[in-house]
Amino acid sequence: QVQLVESGGGLVQPGGSLRLSCAASGFTVSNYGMSWYRQAPGKERKFVAFMSVTGGSTNYADSVKGRFTISVDNAKNTVYLQMNSLNAEDTAVYYCYRPSGGYWGQGNQVTVSS
């Protein structure tokens, strides 16, 4: 059974950093491309970042390029999203997503506020 369990969200001040984790079970993350999406209040869910199978390539939404980094720890079977230089526009519920099969995590709230 495929499961994606996110953690690491919370409240952070503008300019701060957070790292989101997505612990996978039921499959090996290195065998699949993995993504992060986010959904701000009253808005559609939007793409944030993608890492290809084996981590060979990544791509990012323009709004987070240069500030966010997607990575994977194969030993822990976990995908991460390192978020730096956060601002209020980054406030959203963040979701881990496996495109193959369409599996979503439960979502994790990130709030950027002073």
C-alpha cells in the first residue's frame, strides 16, 4: 500500500527556512519521479518542484526557483523540500505527490508571518 506522510511544516518568519519531509512506504522513491505541490487559501493546487527517477534532473516553479530545493534520501526512503528565503506568498498547504499512480500525501501547513 502506497503511503506518503509529510512533516516539518509550521509557522516561520519572513526570510526564514523550513524543511518539509515526505516519508514514503509501499514503494521505493528512487524508482519514481516525485513532486511537491502547494495550495494557498482560496486558490488552486499548484506545482512547486519535481525530481526525476534516480534524482537525475529537477525542475521548479518560477516562483520558488533559487529558493527551494527538492532532494531524496534513499536510505530513509524520504523526499525533502528545503525552503529558504520564505515570504508571505509561500503560505500554503504543501503536498507530496507521486505522479505515477497519482498518490498524494495528506498535506502540511506552512505559514510565513511575522
